[in-house]
Amino acid sequence: MRLRVEDRETFSASEKQSRVDIWLGGRAPHTYLGYDEDSIASFNDTLTEIKDTDSNVYIFLRQEYSWGRLLITKDTFTRLLSNCNAFPALKDHVSSFAFKTSDSDEHFATYDTKVHLAQQEDQSDHSYHGIETLGCLAMYVMLMLVLPEICYLLRYPARHGRKKGCPFSLRQMAVYQRFDCAKRTSRWIFVQAPDEFSDELRSSLPSGAQAQPPADIHRRFFSIAEQEWRDYICYLDAELRTLDEKALFVEVDGYSECDYLVTFTDSQRLQRLRRNFVKCKEILDCCLEVARGYELHWQDLRSRGMLDSEQDIADMEAFVSRIRTHKRGVEAIQEHAEGIATLVGPQLAPNSYIHRSNFTFMQLSQILNYRNENMIVQSNDALNRNSDAMREIAIAAKADNELISILIGKSQKDSHTVKILTYIALIYLPASLVAEIFNSNLIETKSGGADADNTRLVLSRSFWVYPCITLGLMVLTFLPVLGLLLHDKFRRSPLKGVRNGQERGVDAYLATGQPRRESAHG
């Protein structure tokens, strides 16, 4: 058999990851573990025994997690289907349990049936999607040789037990049955069956106990698929009522602290709820199709004399009635959500892929507009903050300038005072020089005898030394200073020429628009 899905996305890559539960009638359940050699040997014996056993066979396949791969390799799965003589339609249902990272392929939920004779089961020229007629055979032979097969996949809500977010998640399970009318036994394959179902089935299969009728197992599957729908729909309705109150009672003209806070996030929440309603409606439609297919299958078996009671059909009609009730509830809430959407967003129900793509485009456009407006607001806030900072800097600079002005005023006063003192010192400097000369030995006082009026001043013979030394020291003092001044003057002259040339070039460029070209001589 050739699988229609990629093996690496559906099955485990290593045999050590395999885990398969197989129950044969009243015997103890066998769990196949790919990493245990004893378990592998026992599993091979069990596969050989499945072909010829006269007991019911129950096989459980599981995933790593809800969106993970099946815990079985491709080779083991192929051997399992070969020993159970399962029809190829089962592969389509198994492919929906492939590894994925998003809620893709959520709309696939259907059923397949096949009715054929025991001696034809090895032939491949059959129609596997529908019910085949048996021809004109005797009733007894027909009952003994008919091998009806049915396979269907159901999606249902279940509580995941996490504390955050929505308490429900949409899950899936598949069941396959091959009924042998001659032996009155069935071969079952359950894919990702709920734990409560496997626990109930395990408890009903002790040694010596009578096996459950096939219809009871199907009824239990449909019951599990229906039991959480009401709570899930009530949860979605409660989420919608929160947005409904905002849409109906929020103040339009203004906003106050006691009013509802309406943001673009509410529009996103509403869009998610609307998509959940559409998905729920599609899943419920798929459940109705599976239920109708199941009814047709069992009605066909009853018409062939294989069923004596109409209880199975009555139970299925009750299931269909409850599913239709849930569907009406979802449709009513969906209409309610569309009414709210006219207040918080555009009215465009995503009932088709085109509408969904248009609505997604409008949502993304609104997100971009909202983000652009938010960026503009943030830019304005940043500009306002920068203006405030510049204003504060200007105020601080003004205060610094005033302080500097005060310091400059004080410095000017001090300079004026020093200038006055300097002028006074200059006035008294000649007198001080004269006093120093007269107090020195350079000028002597001589008297002309007894007469005090004949006293005179006489220069010393070495007086000429004083002016010579003074003038020499003056020359020695001013020569280094003059040398330093001349050195600085000659060093700055080339730089001044370069600056003058640059200034002339800039002036020429501004005047003519063309750069000034120097001549060969400068």
C-alpha cells in the first residue's frame, strides 16, 4: 500500500519511539515498545496471531502530542494494516494526524465504508468510497461471507487543563472497524482515542467477559465527540458578551475613567471569535455528515438481516439531534457576533476563503494604520519632550549667562580698581626712584664749613656705574622678549598666507560659481 502523505510528517523516524497497544479478546493487553527487544518479539507474534484469531482485536495508535507525529513507524504501520486487511481509505484518515505547526487541515472529517465478500478481500478492483452490493446470493451464505468495514474521523472540543487562555482545544480521533459476520468478531483500530474511552474499554475486557457489541463502541465514540460541545459554546458566548457590553454601552462622545476601554485589541478578539464560530459550524457539519453516513451503513446492514434491533439507529438520531442543536446555537451566536462587528469593525463575514482573505486584508490594514498613528503620536511625544528639554537647557544657559555677566561685572570692577592703583603707583614711582637714589651712596652731602647754608650734594666718583649697569640689564631683559616676538611673527606669516588664499578662493567661487585656479607662479 502506498501512503498519500509524507512519511516523515506522519510517522516516527525511529522504531525506538514506537508505542502501540494491542488487545486480543479477553487476554491481557500487550503494549509494543520499540526500544524493548522482548516487546518487539512479542509484537511480531501478536501480528501473526491477528490474521487467524477468532477474538476481537483492539489496536490503539497515539501521537506524541495533539499536533505531533504518530508513535509508530511507516513499516510497522504497513505491517499492521496488512495483517488486519484494512481497506486503503483508512490512510486518508491517518494522514490528518500528521505533524503540523498550525491549525491546518481542520476541515477534514468524513467517513468511508466498504461491504464485500470474504473471498474477494484480496482483490484490488473495488470501490472503497460507498457501499457495494452483493448480488443474488443466498441469505445464509451472504450473512456468513459479508465483511463490512467502516472508518470515520470526528473532531470535538476537549478541556486541556492549562490555566491560561481558552480552557478548550479542538481535537480529533479516528476509528476503524472490520466486522467478520461468520466469526462475529471485529478488528478495531483507534487513532488518538481519548483516555476515558480506552480506560472504559480496558475495564470491560477482563478474562471471560462478554465482548461489547460493536454498536456500543460506536455510540461511545459519538457520545465523547458531543459531550463537551455545550460547555465550549457557552464559553464562546461568554467571551462574546464581554465585547457586546463594550459595543452597546461605551460612551461615543467622550471617554471617562468609569467608561469601558475599547481598543483595537477588541476588534482582534472579535475576529478570533468569529473564526472560531465558523470553524465550529464546519466541524458540526462534518459530524452530521459522519452520522448520516453511519446511519446509512447500519441501515444497509439491517436490510441485509445482519441487525435485528433498531436501537442503534435511534441512538444515532439522538446524536444527530443534539449536534443540530449545537449548530443552531453556534449560528445564533455567530449572527450576534456579526452584529457587534458592525460597531467595532467592518461587516464582512468570513464565510468563504475570499471573504476571509478580504477580511484579513482589512484587519492588517487597520493594524498598519493603527501602528502608523501610534508611531506619529510617539514621534509627537518625542518632539514635545525634546522641546521641553531644549527649553530647560535654554533656561539653564540663561541662568549661566546671567551668572557669567555678574562675574564679568565683578571682574571689571576689580580691573578698574587695579587700574586706579596702577596709576597711583605710576605717580609715585619717580619719587620712589629719586628717594632710592638719594638714600644710596651715589649722592653725598658735603658742608662748606661752619656755615650750614653752604651744604651741597656731590655725586660719587662711581656714579657712572649705576646707569651703565641699569642700561645693560635693561638691554639683556628686552632682547630675549624681542626675539620671541619676532620668532612668532615669522612662524605665523605662512599660515596667514594660506588662509588668505583660501579666503580668496571661496570669494571667487561664490562670485563666479567656479573654483579659483592658481597660476603657475602662485
